[in-house]
Amino acid sequence: MNLQLIILSALVLWTSKHSGGSKVAGDALSCQGFITDSETRDLINTARARTESCPCIEQIIAIDDTFEKKNNCYKQWFFSDDAKQVCCYSENGQLLVDGPGAGYFLLKTREDYIEQAHDTCCANGSDALRESCESFYQMNSPDNCSSYVPPVVSISSGDPVIQTIDGGKYDFNGHGEYVFLTDGKNFEIQARTEYVVMGNVDSTYFSAFALLDKTSDEQIELHYDREADDIRYFRNGIYNSKCKASSLLGHGRPYPCELPLRPNCFVLAGGGKIIIQNCGFKSYIKQLVFGTDNFLSVQIIKDSRANITNITGLAGHREDGFYIMRNNTNVSENASALSFFQFGESWSLQNESESVFMYNETGENFTIYNTYHTRPEFLEDKLGNLTALFESFPPDNITLFNKTCRNYWNKEHNKQCLLTIARTGDYSLGLDVMLKANATHYKWEILHNKAPIVSPNFPDIITVNIHSTWTINLTDYVTDDNTPPENLVFESTTNLSRNEYTINNGIFTWNVGTGLRDLYTGIKFTVYDTLNASCVFSFSINYCGCSEVSFCSFNGTTDYPSDTVVKASCICPAYTSGLYCEDIIDLCPNFNCYNDICNVIVYKSNPSWPCGPCPKGREHWMPGYNQICTDIDECSVDYAGADKCEQNCTNNDGSFKCSCFNGYELNRNGYSCDDIDECSRGIRVCGSTEICVNTLGNSSCLCAPGFQRLSDKTGTCVKIGSVEDAVQVKCSDSQWDVEVDMNILQAQYPAIKPVDIFLGKAKCLGKLEGSLLKFRYDLNSCKTADMTSSITHIYSNKLLYVMFDPVIPFLIRRHIWTFIVECDVIRGGTGTSHLHHGIETHHSTYVKHYNVTVQLYSDRGFHNPIIPEASNIHVGDDVYVKVSTNIPDWNTKMRLHTCFTKPNANAKNDKDIILISNGCEVDSSTHIISQSTHETSFVFTDFEYLTNDEGLDIICNATFCDARDYSPECSQSCSRGPAIIG
């Protein structure tokens, strides 16, 4: 008879563990019964919103003493709001968020019921119960740490440094009993301080705390046994030795040391700590942790969601950065040590009725601690000068203190360590403070640390081939908030032989071998940050273990595939055998190959396999087992080989030959044609005024730069002349015979016209005959100058190319060039002529009327006067004019009225060119520069009269007025004026 697996439902009577118990009506519940329990499901969903989230990494929850550890799971010791969390972690410390080992929620009224349902649904790992376990977690899903927030911790300890519930921090060395924390309604915590060294009022420490839960009238006292470095625990005045900080109930960890007498004030003790939860402060504080390290300390672990504005006392909240004294006076966070001492003293107990300590039960009295309050010396101002702070210590000790009292995380001085040594004179106490500070900060780093994060770009799957190398730099894919990539530590986990892989400084190298042929092992990576938080990641592997990559096929994989490794099946060719195609079969005896060339290995990738490829120029085909190599017609139009002839082609049996057109030659590759450079090889010979220009398949001779080809039959290249080349000068004993080649000039001056060129004067224009402009004038005309010697008449003149004013036709605005031409006639003999080329200069002159002086300069600074006899001014240059008077009377002012030019002093008025009129600029090139009482300066551009090339006369008139006359006629501005004076 076959046995059947029968899952029997167990009879479960679930009760509340600590509240007297309430029975669930009904029959025994199986796993299926729990899964369909809608009432429990609704309660779990309601509790989920108010239950603390699990940390993402085990490292954090491991230092939270309010959780007990069982195997890989952590369960809160006590319920909070009737619910608590079970958080479970992988072997690498990551929170499990799915699978049978994940965590879940517990309800206070149904704790055993839910625990047993989990064990029934998920404890057996068989496939038969897999669906049941999945259903359990669908109803009671594990926390995924998405809402986890690190606890907010305030620590007060040592030679007391008090940290407020909202993070403020200050020193306080008062002696007595004080209100430490209270909300005025539900709870009050009081602290007692005593002298660290008897007779030394500068340093105190916490010696006791008293807690009153006003909602239940429960009273708890914690007394520090300094000699034993232990904390004694009293509830309602009764000492409980099981609840002291040194309790061994939890084997070195805090453990529940008493059953709560009522639902308030749960207590854990052990491992040097006493932890109090719930009580009247539960709306603000998750837990109070009292610890020992040669000092009594208290940690306030605040509920980050709580409103703490009504929490007052030594560790009460601040308002806008101000500490609140008992009388509601504010103390700035930057206040002096004296002000903070006064703030602390304001919270001292005023009379015994305020105290929550039970003196009779502990053998003490109110008077001992509260009659006399002493005032310490404030040493904070000396922290910047260690020599002054430790004035009674030798230098070697100060050096030791300086080295010891430094925070490991920022290398800065720890002020509390320094002050403790200075106040007590005891180095060991300062060292205790320093060790406590470093331990506290390290715990803070752990609580706020996050595991390294792996980039989504890390490959999900890789494909590797045997005899290949695969490498990845893991640091490229992992980031951490606090650890730089070079400080991350990487480990790999795999069953592969160490001979196949290495991992160094985050670089993983896999020399892929035959290992995966016989194994199904993946490769996992674990990365650790400097705080030892870790993250595990991996990829899936497609493994090609065949002897050749081309034999691998992932379409039909081998048997027993795993989730992490997929092995390719080997499709072996005809010449191989074996599971991985590793054995070679010689098939050559079965084939008749061309020229008997055959090799199953060498030619395995060739279409002619197993025969060798056909010789170049022949085409392979194989009917049956016979290889035939036929001629390829490379000259065919349809031939598409890379070696096809570019120009001429001749086909032969098994080969072909390429040739080229005239002007080309065959390239070394044997099929393309290159142009022949007839110029560089000297095949094309050109004239001395020509250059050789190569073209594809040909070449030609062109005129060299600066030359042009004649249109006559010779086709000679002649030089494109300069102005000297364009002008020919001849003469007889009575006539000029000057010719100008306009073609040559127009090559250099495209805009030149015959009317722009004249001989001596504008009326002596040339006559154009073809391309030649001819000047034939009597030697005594056109302003020709002559000079006679004993045997020669020398005639000279000028050939001018000028630019006229576009508005005033008789003004020459610019000389382009000027030639001096000369004709020498020898008496009684024949005349000869020659040409002189130069740029003519001309000058300006000035006139002086009455007491007005006109001075001309060639520079804007008026430093270089223009001398008429040695003028260096050219047409088109700027002329700077200064008009002034030398009258000594400064009550009379000069106003420049008019300036104009004449070709000469005797010229008619119709030749006047007005530069300035009525103080206004008239000529477009004239600009007034400055004006003062006795002087005006302006600038104009030099020009030339067509009728006179010897210079200009500049005439200026001025008006003189009383210096106080500001009428328009006497203002130095553009206007009409009175009659001209002078």
C-alpha cells in the first residue's frame, strides 16, 4: 500500500503571553486555515503601519539590544502598540525579503498562533509546501526595509556632557539633583550628580537616575556603583539584583530581567546596560539605555515622529536654537560656560516634594545632595591653549594628552577628554571619556551606514568560451556612501578551481577552462565597505565547453541546467567526435582533392573542406568527393572580385593580366591604374615662362604666375608688367611721345580709365589707340619745365594717375601714382629721353591776418610742425590745424568763425573750399578737435586743386567777444555770428 503524506492540522490554543490569555474559539487550524483567516490578515495590515521597519543590513540590528537573536532572525523583546517585527538575514547580512527564511509580523494577542502557522507553512523546505509558504507570506509579507530610518540618539555621559533630546550639547558640572526630562504630565526623569574627586568641585558625574511613570505610578531608580562599574536597579524602592547592568541572564547581551507587573516599563539588563522601554515616555522616546564605562551614561533613543516641544529639563528640547531655563529664560547655543551652568542650575530640585527619588528605601536623604550647590572653574576658554589648560603638568604629559584626546573620525581634539583630565588631574578618566566617544561615534556610523550598492548596469548574464579570458573591474559597478572604490573589499564564492580565476583589488579575471564541464557552480561576489557592511551579487553564465566555439549551441542545452549556469550543447562536425568534439577523424582518404591538397584541421573553415582552396584564378566546386577547380574569367563584365582590372584586361587560363590607357601605369597591386605625372618625370617640357600642370592621363603648359600668353601666333607667355612696363617715353626736339599700355595697367588697376591719367595738367589727356594711350604734346606745353646747359636742353614733366572728388570735379582727393618724365635734347644732335618714377609730395601753406595765428602740424599731438619748404604731407594725409591768438587780455575770448582754402592767394573766390563756416564743420573730412578761450584746433584731410599741384592756402577768420558774453554769436558752438573782426 502506498503511503501518502498527510498534513495534520495541530490543535492550537493561542493566548496572550502576558495579559492573562484569551482563547480562540474554533477547531484546530491548519496552515490553510491561517492563510484564509481574514480577521488576522486585517489585524496584521493595521499593525504594519505602526511597527518599526527592519534595518537593511544585519550589522545594524545586531547592535540593537531590544531585539533577541534566534539563528538568523531577530525578534523584538517587547511588543510596541501590540505588534512587533521579526527580521531575518542571509548569511551575508542582507535582509531577506522573500522565501521561507524571511521575517514576518507578530501580534500581541496572536503571537503563538502566527509563529506556529509560519512553522507549519514554511518550516519544511519540500516542494509540496512551497506554495503554502508563498501563501503565508502573501498574507503576512516580510518587511523590505524601505521605510527604515536610523534611530535618533542623544547621549549624556562622562564628566557630564549633556545632549538634549533634539541634539544640543553642552558641559555641566553642577552638584545636586536635577530635572533631567519631563513632559509635565506623563513622566519625569531626574538625575543626581556627585564629585568625581572628593573635594574637587570642578568635575562631577551622574551617580543616579530616578524615573516616575505618572500614568502607572511606577518608580524606577538606577544607582551607579562606581567601584564595581555597575548599575543597581530599584523598582518602587525594591532592589532587584537580576536587573543590574552586569546581569549574565543574556550571556553578555541585555535580557528581560523581570516580568512587567503591568503593561508599562519593560526592562532589559546585562552586557553593561539597563534598557527601559514603554513607560510614560513612550509617546516621545523608544527606549532609555543606561550604560557603564567608568561613568554612568544615558542614551535617549527618540521616536523621530514624535512632537517633543513640551519636553523640558536638562536634556529638554530647544526653541529656535535657544535652551529654555526653568523660568522660561532663553540661553543661546553660543553662550558662555557660565551661562550654561546657570541654565543647568535652574533645573535643580528646590524642595523634597519635587523629588521622585525614594531616599528611605536607598538609605539617602534630600539634604545631602541639595543643600549646597557649588560652582566649578570654567576651563573652556583655555581649550585653544593646552599649555595654559594644563599649566600644572609637565610638557611630556601635555604631549600625551594632545595625542590621546583626538577623535578618530576627524582627528580633531575631543574637548570633553581634555577638560576631564584638566578638571580631575586623572589621565585614565580622560581616556575613558575618549574611548566612550569613539565607541559612540562608531555605533553612530554603523546605524547610519548603508550597504554598498551594485549598479543596474552590472551584467545579468555572461557568455564565456573554453580557453578564453573574461575580466571585469567590479569597482566600476559598486558605489558606497562612505567608502571610496579603492577601499572596498571584494570576495568571490565559487566551486571552480583557484587555478581558473583571480580577484585582486576588485578586478576579477577568469581564465575559462574545463571546470564547468563537470560542475554546476555559479560565481558570487561579496563586497564590504570599511564598516563591514556587505552586498552580494552575481550573474548567470552561458558556458561553451566545446573544443571549438563554433561547435557550441545554446538552442539545445545539455541536461541538468541550473539557475546560474547554462551549458551549450556541442554540434560536432563530421571530422570530430567525443562529448566536446575533442577527437579528430581524418577523412582525407575518402576525397580526391585538386593537386592532392587535403587536411581536415587546416581547412576546417574553408568551403572546400577537407580539400585545400583552389589556386587563385580558379573556382571551387565539388561533385561528390571530387574537387574541381575551373578557370575564372576575371575580364568578364560580371566579375566582381576585388582584383578586377580597372582599365584593360586580358584573360588567361587560371590567370589574367591588366594594362592601362595612355597616360596611366599599372599599380603594384596589378589591377588598378595610376596617373603618370608627366611634369615630375620630365616627360612634358615647358618654356622658361611656363609651368607644367599635370591632369589625369595628360598634362599641359600654363603661363607662370605674373605672365600672360600672347594672342598672336607665337602664344608666348610674357610678363604681366608693372607700371614701369606699361609706360614708354620718347621725344623729338619739339614734341613729347609718351605711350601707356592700358592692358598692363588694367591688370594691376582694374578701375583705371584713360581720363584719370594726364600729363602735367588735367587738359593734357592722352588719345587711346587700341590698348595704347598716347600723349603727343609740344615740349613747351602741359606745364613742361626746361633747363638748358651748354650742350643740352632738359625737359621734365609729370604723368599722373589721380582720384577726383565725386562731388567737386576740380578737386583731386588722392594721387595713385606720379611719374617724372624727362627728355634731353642735345644741341645740333638727336634727342634722347628717360623716365624717373617717384611719388610727388606737396605742401600746405598758411596766412596770418591781424592777431590770428594759423599753425599746421602732421600729428594729433601737435608736436611736429609742417614746414612749407620741406613738406612731407601727401594728398590724403591728415593735416592738424591750430588757430590761436596771442592777445594777453583774458577778458576777451576768440571764437573761430570761418576757415577755407585757396589754390593760391590770388585765386578767385569760386575756387574757395569751405572747411568751417559759422563755427560749423562743412567739409566732410573736417572735424573740430578742441576749443578754448584763445585757441581752436581741428583736422582735415589734405587734397589738391586740379589747377595747382604746388599746395594750398588756408585762411581762418575769428570773432572776438567779451569773455562774459554767452550770446549765440559769441558761444563756441555752431551758429550764426556778428560781423567778422580781423
